[in-house]
Amino acid sequence: MDLATGAMGSLLLKLGQLLTEEYKLQTGVKEDVGYLERELESMHAALRKVGDVPRDQLDEQVKLWANQVRDLSFRMEDVVDKFLVRVEGAEPAIKPRKLKKLMKKMGDLFSKSKTRHEISDEIKDIKLRVKEAADRRDRYRVNGMAANPVGATTVDPRLLALYKDQKELVGIDDSLNELTKMMSDGDADGSRQLKILSIFGFGGLGKTTLAKALYDKHKAQFDCSAFVPVGRNPSVKKVLNDILLEIDGQKYSELDERQLINKLRGLLENKRYLIVTDDIWDKKTWELVKTALVCKNCGSRIITTTRTLEVATMASEVYKLQPLSLDLSKDLFHRRLSCAAIEWNNHLPAVVYDKILHKCGGIPLAIITIASLLAGKPVEFWSKVYTSIGFGHEENEDVENTRKILLFSYYDLPCHLKTCLLYLSIYPEDHLIEKDSLIWKWVAEGFVHEELGVGLFEIGERYFNELVNKSMIMAVEGDEHIGIITGCRVHDMMVDMICLLSKEEKFVTLLDSKEQYTSSHCNARRLVVHHRAQPLATTSTLQARSFNAMCSVDLLPSLSCFEVLRVLALEGNGTLNKCSYNLEHVGKLVHLRHLKLGSIGISELPKEIGHLKFLLVLDLGRNSIRELPESIGRLSELKCLNIWETDIEVPYWIGNLTSLEELCLGGVHGHSNFVTELGKLTELRKLRIFKSVYVHGDRRMNSWAKSVAKLSKIQVIDIGLVVGCRDSSHSHEENPWERIVLSPQIRVLHMSCLEPGMMARINPSLLPNLSHLKLHVCSPDMEVFGSFRELVALKLETVSTLHHDTIGGGAGAFPKLRFFRTEATLDSFQEGDMPVLESLQFEVVAQSSDDGISFDFDFASLGNLPLLKRVVITLYAPRADDEKAKETAKRAMDMLPNRVEHSIIPRATENWRRRLKHRLS
């Protein structure tokens, strides 16, 4: 499902399904469905053309037609879905006695006959509406208008960045110095190879401004130079001619692309050149342009700017442009507000001032835009101005330029990504959006397009990554899991744009604050409720396909209001509600694909939830539910089950849910049959158990190992603790872990347990994709871990005291390791060890002597870790010297050249003696 085409894509598939012999439509109805299918295919194509044109460049008649057809597609899909559900039956399969079975069959025949009669009437009505829409399409000449957007051609606002006075630029010096160093690296080399640098970042960060300043600073050092804007949907012929014009002073309009490439290559032969290609959007354009830039050993430099990571990584080196610091943001804000004068009025409203700078998020374009809005306004009106800034209808040139620059990014997206991006308007500003939950909602809404042999979630994850790589959203890593993207945030200026577009397209309807619930909301397809002061009336919302609420449940309407709901997410307000939400009617939401129940105060689920045969996601959030209805075991389509924050014990029938791809549990008790049932869930990609799994005894441990081995598609195993021990009387038997084979697809393996045989399965040849590992070790050998090429985080646990004699594992080891935690002690780090390590946790033993405090670790060697940011040290010392040892260690850390953030945790005397005894032995 796309924003541009509504439900048209999925509707066409379902109409094709209706025409099969399975549904035995009456002849007249079949002809009508065939007519609809043919006519809607034409409308689908027209809508896609309309979607490629910026909305403000469309004729009003075309906008009206597109909105009406999209609404019609949703209504038609609702009708077809009702028919399919009623004919196929929403009740789960049961085995009644013979008499009951005969009566049920007779009832089904009557019901289906009645349903087919109803669908016949509804399809005739829809056929009339489609014919009217087709007539309007022809009357308004939609196809021609969509391909030739109206509106005057405007000047690209980014051109202004090329002609800024150097004195106006703020926060550019550090970036210029770093890029200058990157440019000059290799100049001393006799080969003087061509180097390509890419400046990458979010729209509005100032990439063009920085590239132009760099170009102006260095162009005199080269034989020839050119600075050429590229932009979205460029003409490669024009780009090549622009380079030739700046280098040769001539334009060759009569030459084709091949001839222009040859001409340019001839001019650059044996010359040292500097060429900047500004604002490249796609790989194909860049590859074509690059063929014209000869690669001789003359020390030439090419600089690109892009907001697309895929394009940036085609360069030799990538410089990721960061937002301005708070101090530089203030500096730029003050300059723009007072027309380059630095003097500042100290009587400005501090709270509003802080909010404004927070909203700008260090984006120069945003700072300039907001400052231009406030310039000349009395300070007492700042709050009012602040609430109106964004993408409203301010008549201000900077606001308009900001809007255009961000819209360039939006209209460059393919249709399906536009839809996924606008869906983010369901979340409040500054909200941390959980990645997995968002992707499952995309899947349930029908935004994710099926591909042969690839799971829907994995396709949705690719959509998410594409939005990150195109700088539309900002990825967020988990606090406990460096290198694992757990969510995203959206820059406030981007939020404004998304919300404006979503409102214009009637894509999401937001009810907030004290806003009244009116008849217009009854027609909303996606209804969102954030903070509410007044209850929502129980009014019919027959068309709503999704309902997302983040307010208290006592303000929400009854579920009886909804008929065609696909997504129901009651997120609560972050705390357990005192009142409970009534789920009585949830079993009637037969179209439901996604059910998320946050903190809504419920203690049990109705057994009718088993009627939701299309349900893909069941997330029970933080509720005091103790048991799942057995009827859930019949949800054959369920792909995600999340019960980790509840009091639910793992049901004995969990193995019936054979479509599960993601399973999140709280813990597994010793009497549970989960260790055997797990082996039936062969579609699992993610298994998360936040507490413990109890596997005492050989039998349970063997069953556990065998079940894990059967998970051939598993990518994530994240378990708090595996508790168990083998039977001492059978200790001679072979350990099951020594013969099983783990899935080579595993990326995350957190399974801390005392299993010596497990180490035989942990090696790079068996687990080539492993990026995160938490393991219990009995040996201090680090070399095996250093050979994992993709390893980002390593956590080693032990019940005994260990010392790692070797850390780095030799040259080339740990190429991607960013986080390392060990309960062992270390010697020192050598130059080249763990080259990208950012966070380190380990133990140190202190010794007291007449000469003072000494350690069994060389603190100065931390200076050999160039990217180290944070260190946590568990310090074992005699109680009498506890504070002295801590101060000595702190001084050693403070002397490091890279100013590492550190935390030192002292431990008790008896532990110090034990550690020291082991260390000396």
C-alpha cells in the first residue's frame, strides 16, 4: 500500500483472487469485478504519476480526483475483505459432533449465499463510483497534467550557499581543518594517487557551504578546478557541460554524453585537478560522471556532497558532517537574529530560547530559518512565534527555502518509502520510536511489499535502513547494545514537514489536547490520539484501519466503534493505569493484524482473541496478565509474540505457533516444556528471554541444545541467563553442544551459561555473521574472538578469576569491535589492538607497598586505543587503601591524551585478596 495509490495495489490483487473459481461468483458479478480490475489498473498507473509530482505543483482538480480515488480504493478493499472473511469464516476450526457438523454446514451455505448476494449489490454500487471517477479522470486529463506539473520554475535555494561571505560562516573551522588534512594525506607519496572525498549529512547541515569553503581555500593549488551542482534528477549531459565550462571556458551543446566524456578526459589528461560535484542523489549519476574524471597519479582530488549514505560510501573516505554544538548554535542564532551583530539581549525568555535551540537540533538551516522568523518580533511574542514555526504558511523566504530543501529529500523517495515516512506522523515530537514495533506496524498496514523468498519483516527492516541512509530519520542504538539499532528519532524540522504532508493527504488524523471528536474524524483511515484532557465519545469509526493511542485508557472509545481495524496500539501513558480497558469486543475485529496493549491495566485476555485468524503481532506490554487463552494457540499466522513484561508462564502449547518469527519471554521455569517445544518454532529469527531459562539435568540440557540447533533461521538469541547443571552420575556422557551446529545466520548470541562444550561451536568458520557475543568462558584465550570479522560487542563472563595475557589477538584482530567487557584482569594494550574500540569494562587489582599504590594494568596503554570514549573499571584493593587506590587510578585516567570518560567501582577486601592470590600464582 502506497501513499500515492492508497489501497489500490492490494485491492487489485484481491480482485484477481475473487475472479478465481474458488469463490464461484455469479456471472454478472464476475463481469463487474473484471471491469473493476481493468479500470482500476489504469487508475493505479495514473495515481503513481500523480505521486511523482510535488503536491504544490498539481492542479487542484487533479488533487481532488486523486483523493477521491484513494478513498474509493480503501472503501472497495473494505468491502472485498468483509466478503473474503465472511465466506472463509472467521471462526477457528473445531471438530463438533456429526449432527452439529451437519447443522453448521447448512448454516454456512445459507450465510455464504446471503454474503454473495450482499457483495453483488455492493460491487454494483462501487462500479458506478469507479465509472464516475474514470469519467473525471478523462475530463480533467489527469495523465497529461500529472506528467507536466503546473507552477513556475523556482531557483534552487541551495545556490545561495555558494555565495556566502566567509565571515558569515559559523562552526566551519574544525571541519575545514579536518577535511584539509584528509585531502593532503598521501601528497608525500610518490604515486600521488587520485583521492575522492565525500561530505555526507542531513539536508540543511551545510554540506554545500562547507564544500564551497574548502574549494575556495584549495583551488589555487591545482592546475584546474570546477564546482558543479548536480541535484535531484539531473541531466548528466548538463553536469558534464558545466564541468567543461569551468575548466575550458566553453560549452559543447552539440556533443552527446559519450563525446562529452571523451572531451573531458582529454582536457584532464596529465593535469592535477580539483572538482566538486555538489548534492549527488544516486549511484548511477555519480558513476557516469566519474567515468569522465581520469585517474592519473597527479594528486588530483574529487569532492562530493550527498545526503545518501550509499552514494557517500563510493568515495575513498567519508566525512560525516555533524550538527553544530550548543555554543555554535547560539552564535549562529545571534548573528542571524541581529544581522551579524554579536551583541545579545540578556532579557530574552530563557525557557522559550532553550526550546527554540533544541528544536533546531544544531542544523544551520533550521537555526537561520527560525531566527529569521523571530527577527524584529518583540520578545513577549516569541512563545507565540515558536508554536507556529515549522511548515506552516509563514510568508518568509528562509522558511520557504527550508521547506523546499527538505521536500527535495521527500520527493526523491520511492512511493513505498514516502508512505513509511509519513506514517511516522503518528508519533509525538521528540518521541523515541521503537524500530521493531514500527516495522511490524508497516507490515500490518500493508506498506511492505512482498518479495519471493524474503520475510516481510526483513523487507521492512530494509525500508527502515534506506530511510536512515537517505538521512530522513536518525538511527538510535540501544543503551545496552552498542551497534544494534533499536529505534530512531526524527529531527523536529522533518517532523513538521511530515505532519504537514500527512495532514494535506489526510493520511493520519491526529486528535490531541482538548480537540473535539467531530464527524470528520469518523471518516479517518488512521486515527491517532496523543495527550487528551477529555474522553472520546463512543462514535462509530467504521472506516478506521488503525487506531494508535498514547493517552489514558479511560479517555478511549469502545472497540465496538471499529469494523475494519488492522492495527490497534494502546500504548498507555507510560505508567500502569488505575482503570482497566474493556477488551470485550476485540474478538470481533476479524481484520486485525497488529494488537499492542501497553500499560492499560488488564489482568486477563478474552478467549475470543483466538478468532483473530489474521493476527500477525500480539504485544501485551506491561500488564498483570498471568495466562494466555488456549485459543491463541490456533493463531496460525502469528509472527510476533511479546509477553516479557507480563506475569505469563510460557504456555505448554507454544509449539503450535509455527509461524512465529519473533518471541519475547520473561523467563522459563524448570517445569516448563519450552525446551522441547522451542524446536518446533523453526521460523524463529529472534528469541529473547529477559530473565532465566532453567535446564537442570542431562535430559533438559540435551533437549535445550537440540531445540536451539533446529532453529535454522535464527539471527538473534538474547537470553539473560541459562541456569542448569548436568547430572553428576552421567558426567562421562558427551556434551550435546559439542555435536550440534548453530545457525550460520546468527548475528547476536547472548547465552551466558557454564557450558564448556559451547566453545566448540563458537568459531568464525561456523558463525561468519556474528556481531554481538555474550558468553561464559573458562579459558582466558582471546585469539579465537579476535578472528570474528563482524564482531562489534564482546562480553565475557566467568565464575573464576582470570587474567588475559593477550588482548589484541595480533595484527588485524577485532577490526570492528566497539564494546568489550570482561570480568578478567588485563595487562596492557599495544598499538593496533582493537582499533575502533569505544567502550571498555574490565577489572584491576591494586597492590600497596612502601612506594605507594601499584596496579597490575598499564593505564597509559589505553592511549593506544584511538577511539576509546568510556571506561568502567572494577577496582580490587585493600579496604584501608580503597580511596587512595581509587584516586591513583583516577589520576592515571585523567592523564590520557584522549580524555576518556571513566567510572571506577571499588570492591571489598576479601575479593581483593582472592584476586591478588590468583594474579600472583
